[in-house]
Amino acid sequence: MLRTIRGLGALALVVFSATTARAQATAGTVVKKGFVQCGVNTGLAGFSQPDSQGEWRGIDVDVCRAVAAALFADARKVRYTPLNAQQRFTALQSGEIDVLSRNTSWTIARDAGLGLNFVGINYYDGQGFMVTKKRNVKSAAQLNGATVCVQPGTTTELNLADYFRSKNIKFKPVVIEKLEEVLNAYFAGRCDVYTTDVSGLIAARASRAANAADHAILPEVISKEPLGPAVRHGDDHWFDLVKWSLFAMIDAEELGLSSKNIDQQEKSPNPVVQRFAGASGEFGKMLGVDKRWAYNIIRQVGNYGESFERNLIPLGVTRGVNRLWNQGGLMYAPPLR
Amino acid sequence: MLLQSGRAAKNKLASLNRTRTSAILVQGLAAALLVLASWYFVANAARNLLALGVSGGFGFLTREAGFEIGETTLLSYSAADTYWKALVVGLLNTLRVAALAMLFSTLAGALVGSARLSRNWLLGHVAALYVEVIRNVPLVVQLFFWYAVITESLPAPANSLSPIQGVFLSNRGMAFPVLVSLLPFELEYPRFSGFNFAGGGSLSPEFTALLLGLSLYTAAFIAEIFRAGFLSVDRGQSEAGYSLGLSQRQVKRFIIAPQALRLIVPPMTSQFLNCTKNSSLAVAIGFPDLVSIANTTINQTGQAIEGFLIIMAVYLTISLAISGFMNWYNRRFALRGAAA
């Protein structure tokens, strides 16, 4: 019921707000109110979750902080709106949030049909399956007749059905809305299988299983889930700003610039680093922010690798395809030049 | 004299006409404002969505849904069916659980209500405790409770309990034999294979938890309605019955019950309506009711306004149908002249 009310609230925003569509100057509004309103997950370890001090942490949270660092030279000027899978798009469309950074898969339906612009990809993921080792299942092909726990409102449900349909395998979904409850159901044995993005499986196994060694993640990865932040259609300037905040983090890793060494590197004769620190070039002006915007991001938030190291490595997630392109991964950002 | 009173009547009539005209005028104005306001909001939403590049309309209903549904009522459904069919499956699941919950809660409510009126001290207090506990704990908490009881306390299907031959209880719910033919008498028994039971019939933990939670919750309110109905029949009625030489049972059956039931029907309508609407809490424990399916649909298509309109229209229709039926029933059984 509460969920419905919240949903209706978001709906009401679309119905009543007179200006959502022509929110041309998002950056201006954000500067005026003094903080970036960032839509994040209600709690996904490594991506966005409040720590024991109530401080939001995760690689999605770091994107929000990067935008704040670029705009305000202060990464703390962010307010978070925890959103479930259903609320997230309406919240962005209606102008309730400025950036949606909530492990959201970039798909054509969302990009073209929901009025969103994805700024890039901050995590290459794919959907997988977790089973209890007791069952002695080695491959998804052995899952005929299994009961599968899944959260609604995501591409996960569709991928699941597509995959089993293509393999002609029968299954029974148990669709539970809250992450907390769906994990309870899986760990209580209500389902044989839990499916979500592999990063989510690892996070759940690390943070929720009574004994992590009892659960195996099957080798099959059944989908591409390029997760990235999104902004709404109609404000190219804001789109650019959020996009380059993310790119700056990835480029910094490639250049070997980190929060630890950027102060020493600032005086570097290397012209690439010079551009990054804002000593040369007009990129800040082009984006409508301070010329030291990229320096501020790296100084306060860190580069992409640092963010990954800090948030995901402790959970047992490996860099994998999320390594930089010149290290055999897929992370590739256009150059700051 | 006659003339005077005629004129007075005429004046009265004129003023009455004036009041009536102004009333019509005010109502018409209010209605016009309402229409204009709704028009403004609808147009505004449409304009905003269009500017955002969100395509509207109900065209998505005929597209392939692409997601599976865990359990269905009557219809068979697969991921290759349309959103439209998926929503109908959700609606039928809602109707199944709501109808059964109304039935069970009425039976349980009548029992508890009369238990609470009983002169047996223990029975009366147990019934009172039931009502107070159940009524004062939020329904969604009770649903989580029953769901946890079923999934956490029952064993895995491989070691399921079998209290009666052919009936299996596990954390996947209850599997039981079903009749496939009467002559020759033949039952299909569930068999354990691979992950779960196949064949026979089954009740899922989600459905069972929802039905149980909803029935017990609504029963507590219905019990109070029954009690109130019986207590509101005037004492003189039973005294009159005794003085006619009727036994206690006869007085209850022929004097009190018929009068009490008439008082019980109208408030029951709101309980039935609540019961149906509360069934939308299904989404919390994973039963694929209308709201759950509509949520998935909204999310996949992004048609939030259309989706909510469908949900609202369906619940409104169900609710109006229930009240329509209950009003008809009430008119039929109310005392002549007492029906309002």
C-alpha cells in the first residue's frame, strides 16, 4: 500500500508539475539550491548503501559525489533519494532528482522510450544465477523445474524468461519486491535459485548468507547489463556535465592520477595532466564550471579504480571486464582534450 | 383567506424554485470546474510526457509481455503472451484470493463473533484476545509472519512432511492429489522429481500466506460486526420470545438472528471492500496479483500513468460490483420500509 502511495506521489509530480519538461537549466537550479539531488539504490552493497555512520557509499554514490565536486568543488553537496526499481524513472522524469545513479541497465527501451539519457557506463555487469551447493547444480542447463527468486521491475525478469524460453527449460518465478524479502525467501529455501546481476549475487552472498561457501554462482552469464547513470532528456548542458564527471574518473585512472598523488602531479610538465588539473585548457568554462573541476573530482572522490577498490573489492568482486581498456577490460572514456 | 394562502404558496413555490435553480447553478458550476481542472491536469501530464519523449497510450497492452508468472487461476499463461493477458491473469489471481478470503473471513468472523458473546468465560476471552491482537497488528506484518512461518519452518521438498498419504507439505507449499476421473475413480498423485513436486494440485506458500493473513485479519473485524449486530437487537425481543414459551435456541434462531443479520449486512460491505483492496499487499510476499503484474508492466514499458489508471479502474469496478451486490442483498432482506 505504502509503495502504491509512493508510486502515486511520483505520478502526481508528473501530473501537477508545470515545468518538468522545460527544466532546461538543471545546472542553474542545482547551483541555486546548493546540492545535487541524486537518485540511488535503497541499499545495494558496493553500489549505494549507507554505512554504519549513515554515510552513503558505493560506486554509484561516487558518481553523484563527482558531479557535486565538479559543480561546487565540494563532493559532500549531494542529497540522496533512495529509490526502488519502480520509482526510479518517474523520479527522474518528474524532476524529483537531478541524476539517476542507481545500477540501471542501459537499454534502448529506456534510452529512447522513457525520456532518459545515459551518460556512460560505470559498471559492466551481466545476469547470473546463484544456487546452494547442496543441490549439486553445475550449469543453468540443469535447472529444469526449478523455482527462481527474482525482484520485479528490472530487466532481470525478462532476461530470465528469455533465457529459459530459448533453452526450453521450465521454471517457476517467485517475484518479491523488496531486496530484503527476496533474499530471505532464497536463503530460507523457498527458491532453488536466486537471479540478479552477478555483482548483486556476490554482494548478497558476501553480506547475507549464513555461510557464503554454501552458495555457488553458476558460470552462465545470460545478459549484458551495462550499468550507468542517467539524466532526463532536454538538458544537453547538464547531460555533458554529468557525462564528463564520470569520464574524468575513468581518464584519471588511465593517466595514473589518484586522490593520493594529484597534488604532487599538479605541477607536472605533462600537458595531459596539465589539462586535467585545469592549468591549461578551457574545459571548465565549456562545461560551465570551475576550471579545476576535474582536479576536484579526483582530489575528493578519487579515480574510477580507487572507487572500485574502495567499494567493490572488499565484497569479493574482481575487476574482470571492468578493467581499463589498455589492461584488457572494457572501461574506456573519451579523452579530455 | 384562500387567496392569501394561495399567494403565500405561490411565493413559497417561487422561492423554492429560486433555491432549486441556484442549487442547480452551483452544482453545474462545480461540475464544470471539476471537468476543467481534470482537463488541465490530463493535458499538462500529456504535454510534459510528450516533451520528455515518453510515448503514451494503451498500445503497449498488445505487446508481448516476456515475463513469466508464478501461478495462474483458470487461464494458462506463458512469457510469449501479451501484457493484456498478463494483467488478466493478475486480475484472476486477485479475484481468487479475495473471494476465498471473503468466504473464510465471514465464516471465521461469525464463529469468533458468537464465541465472544458466549457465556463460557474461556471461550469469550479467547475470542476477545484474538480480535484485539489481530486487529491491532498491521496486516503486512502478519503477511510477512505467515510467509516466514511457511517458508522457514517447513522442510525442503526432498524431505517434505506427508501427514496424509499423497499430501506433501514443504517450503514450496502443499502438493495434493487431484481427481482426474470419477468413473473409474482415479486420482493423480504429486511426485517428487528434480527440484519440486510435479503432477497433482498445489498451493503455493505465497497464496497460502496471503489467504491466511487476509482471512484472519478481516475475520477479526467481521467478528465485531456480528457481535454488534446481535447486541443491538433490543432485549425486549428475546424477553417477548421467552414469554411466548420459546426455548433459548429458538429465540436465537427465530427472533434475534433474523433481526441481527439485517444490521450486519451494511457494515459487512465495507469489510468485503477492504478485504479486496488489502489483497494488493500480495506484492510484499510475492503473490502475483493484479498490482504485482501491473507493477512489472509499468516498469518494463514505462507507462506509469496508464498502468495506475488500469489498477484504479479495476479496483473501482470490483469495489462497485461488491457494493452493488451487497446493496441489492440488503434491499432484499431489509425490513420493508426500513430500507433506506
